[in-house]
Amino acid sequence: MKNKQYIVLCLLMIAFVVITSYTPKTAQAEVKMQGQGDSEGFHNQWQDQRIDISNVPSDIDAPDYFEKEPSKLEGDNQIYGQQWGYYSALGSTSTPYHSEITYYSDYNGCLGSNYDWNLKFFYIPVNVPDGAKAASLHLTYHNNTEDPGGKIYVALKRKLYNSTQEETVKDYILEKVEEGEHYTQVSLIGHTFDTNYYLYWFEFTLPFNPSERQFCGVQISYFTTPPPLFPLAFPGVMTGP
């Protein structure tokens, strides 16, 4: 009888050791799997809280096309014609919002996203002349595969130099499904850069999945109008004695 009691006691002790050593690992694995399964949903929820992309226009039905813009000295009177300027940056020159974001730079200046569960926000400072009239955003990206999934959100943003409250000048979604490179043009007509009081930057997000899309570059076109020719030619007449 004692032998049976010893056997039962030993079995209970073994079961206790197995349960206490196995349960934390099992729970940890389940939490990890649940975390991986819910991460994209968490990312989308976080992104939706920061930026409402439900009404942001998309390039899904737009052709791959850049409209040729006027030259810097186009017009009947080239001395007084609109002066065109361009601010350009590669995707690989951007800065991540967080130091733990993992990514890679391709040989062609494109920026791809490594597979992990971090958010993929990047920004590029924008410097253009004060008073310049905005014309267009030229955007280039690359799909590594057919129907890569996910979207690239891009935005031109600004904030007052003495404030942390940001404003969106223009935002857009890049989501074409064909494999290869894509490029699109977004109008900025109607906006005048006020770099005297505002700080400008360009922001983009890479999809929350493996590196199936790469953001390759942005060009911002703008134009300025020279001061009137008459006071330049006859400054004494305008300023007086």
C-alpha cells in the first residue's frame, strides 16, 4: 500500500514540475503568435488614429505618367518669366521616425521594408524659397512582385516654427499592383510655400509586411515670379530722391 502511495506521490510531483515548467513557455508562444496575428491590425489602427486615410486619393487608376513642366525661362519675356525650381530626394536619404525601424536601401536609391512588427514612418526635410508657388509632387516607387499588398502613404506636411501641431498640405496613396516601377504626379497648385513661418517636410510610410514595395524618390516642383522689371531698370524713379 505504501508503494502505491509513493508511486502516486511521485506522479503528482512529476506532473507539477511539468505543468509549472511548460505553461509559461506555452503562454509566451501563444502571446507571440497572437501578437504576430494582430500586429498588422494594430498598425492599421494606430495609423488610422494618426492619419485618416479613408478619403485620401490614390494612384490605383492613374497612368504612369509625368507631365513635362515648363522650362525655367519659358514665356514671351524670359527676363520676367516664371522661374522654375525643383526639390528632389531619394527614398534612401530619408530618416526613420524611430531608431528601431528596420529597412534597407537598394542600389537605385529605393527604400525597402524588412519583415518585423515595427511601424515604418520616414521623413525628408523640404527646403524651397519663401513665397514659391507649389506646382506638383512627382513620386516614384517599385513593386518587387505582382500584387504586393499594402499601401505607401505619402504626404507633404508643415508646422509653424514655434508649434508642434502639424498640418497636411497634400497626401496621397500609392497602391498599384503591377510588378515593376511606377511613377505618378500629384498637383500642388494653389499652395504657396511660407518658409518664413513654417517648417516643411515630406513623409511616407512603407507597408506593414515584407519588402514587397519600395519607395524610390520624390521631386517637388515650384515656381517664383521675379520682381517687376520697371523698378529694377529705374530704381530711382520708384524710390524717390
